[in-house]
Amino acid sequence: MSGIRNYAKNLHNILKEQGIYVGHLSIGTLIERDTEGDPDLIADVWYNQYSSQRYFEAVFPNNN
């Protein structure tokens, strides 16, 4: 997992100058409908991360 994250971070750093967004979403729960890890909830977080492009990385669920 850390290798994929670091690869994505390097891509993000290189490609952002070209206007290409690369982001990473760490999922720390079981993905299953009608639970905390509902795929629709995860998709919403990922879409919001992509559409805002304010940050490279997010964690789901965000238990803060």
C-alpha cells in the first residue's frame, strides 16, 4: 500500500504542472452496502476530492 501511495504522490507532483490531477484515497473500512463503507459514500468522497483538487490525499472514513 505504501508503494502505491508513494507512486501516486510522485505522479501528483510531476503531473500537476501539466494540469493533470492525481489523488489518493486511503480506505480503512470494509466496503459493503448499507454500512460505514458503503460504496456510494466512498464515491462521494472521491468525487469531492477530485472536483475540488485542493489536496492530494484523503482518508475514509474520516473519524475526526
